[in-house]
Amino acid sequence: MSALLEAKEVTRTFWVGRGLFAKKRLLTAVNNLDLSLDKGEVLGLVGESGSGKSTLAKLLLGLLAPNSGSITLAGSDVGAMGRLALARRIQPVFQDPYSSLNPRKPVASIVALPLAVQGVGAAERRKRAVAMLEKVGLAKRHADVYPNELSGGQRQRVAIARALVVEPEIVLLDEPTSALDVSVQSQILNLLLDLRRDLGLTYVFISHNLAVVEHIATRVAVMYLGRIVEMADRETLFRAPRHPYTRALLESVLTPEPGLGVPETGLGLAIPNPLNSPSGCVFHPRCEEAGPRCKAEVPRSLRSPDGFVACHLYDGGVGRAAA
């Protein structure tokens, strides 16, 4: 079965200025990336800030065009699809429900906006907006209130309703719970799982919170400096991570077990600079298992039945360990 959404050898770069007289430098936000999304799955996309997750999200939504490579939706090139046609099939939910909703519009108008863009009549827009609000757990009375009258969790439910009102196939969720209280996060995650089951949705779920990803994802892709360094189904990745970066991320997750203290990743405090990407394996300056080969040669993606890993440790061995 072919993938519902697929990216092949996608690269996206930007020219970044450093001052009035300084030369601009090339930033590679997404680097020769391959990704596929099957119907009905929840693909978790994780990585530190600056790894390229948000740029990839904009590429998948058609808000940015790749410099090279291709992105297809059900076999059709995303770049060749009209904005309205693409918006009917893939919709976003953004991180902050406080800033993503128009404070001057009542909730029903906010939810109905995608329908207005699609040319749906006013009466039908109102009917479908109210029905979707009820589906995400809000009452009819919420249709005529304003966002500032709602709690953070209620506002995110409005944002979810707005994304779903055009009945898309795919919903791209960019850190949808990070601005919410912990007690509300679980409610929103469970709502998303219920909606996926009831409406047959497919999700791309972007987050830096591995505990959240473990709860909702069926498959996980780990990004580092514009590349996917490991991908596997959820159970495999959390049980037996292969890439040193994935292992470090998992070791940094806070646990409720007493006496463990604050976890240490071993990666140091320095955030990798995408304007000065290392040669060879981009992770080698922070990797305790790196060897000379890692500094000189970009690792290839080694595929297995449950995913792939891009690491020399599993391609002949380097450094202090070998597969």
C-alpha cells in the first residue's frame, strides 16, 4: 500500500543575514530528508529546538516549497495542488491557543472560517461549526463566546474544531499541548486519540516531549539538524533505541521514580548551530561513541522491518562500540 503523505529527498535552505554589512550565510533547515505517513497512523516527530521540525511542518502543509526533492499527498505533488484543495485534505493545529485564535471573533466564527474560505454558505457554516464544537467536548453555548472567556484547554479544543471542520484526512499538530497545564494536557491527548478513532484521522505530531509522544504516537521519527537519524514504531524505539542521540533524549526524560534526581543527557549545554553544521555525521561533536569515520563520512540510513537508523555503529562499527 502506498503512503498517504510522502517526502523524498527533501531539502530546504534559507539565506540568513548577520548584520548590515556581513555576508549572508546558508542555513540548511531540512537536509535530504525522506519521510512517509500511512493512513490512520500517528507519526511522532521529535528533536531539540533547531532540529528542523517546524520547517518540515511548513513544507508538509505547503506553506514552504522545498529547494529540492518532492512531497506528495496520495500520489499528487503538494506544490502543484491549489491552496484550497490542499487545505481540504491537511490542516494544522498550532502550539499556542492563546495566540492562534482571533480575540475579536466569537468561537463559532473562528471554527467556521475554513468553511467560509471553501465557499460554504453562512447557515451551513454555523451548523457544522456548532456540531464540531460538540464533537470536541464543548457545549452549544460556547459557540457565541469569545476566546478570552475560555480556559487554555477550551481554546485548544476550539483550535482542534477549526482544523477538523473541513473533514481533512491529515492533521498536523505542532506542540499542541506544550502551552497547557499538565492536568489539561492528558485531556487533550485523549481527545485527539478519540477523534482519530471516530473520524479515521491521520496525525503528524510534533513535540520535544517524549513522554507525550510515547502516549499518542504509533511510529516515531527522531530529527537532528535537519535529518532524521532514527525511525521506528513506538514500542521498538522506546524499548530499544539505537541511535546515540535517541538514547540520550530518552535518558533525559523525567520519571516519577523517587531518588533519581534530574536526568543528565551527557550532551552538554551547547545547542547545535545549523549555520555551522559539522562534517560527516552531524551528531559526532556531541557523541561519546564517535570515531574518525563519523567526522568524515555521512552515515547512510540502514533499514530494517521496523524502521531505520543512520549511524556508523550499525554499518561496520566505529568509535568505542560496534553493532
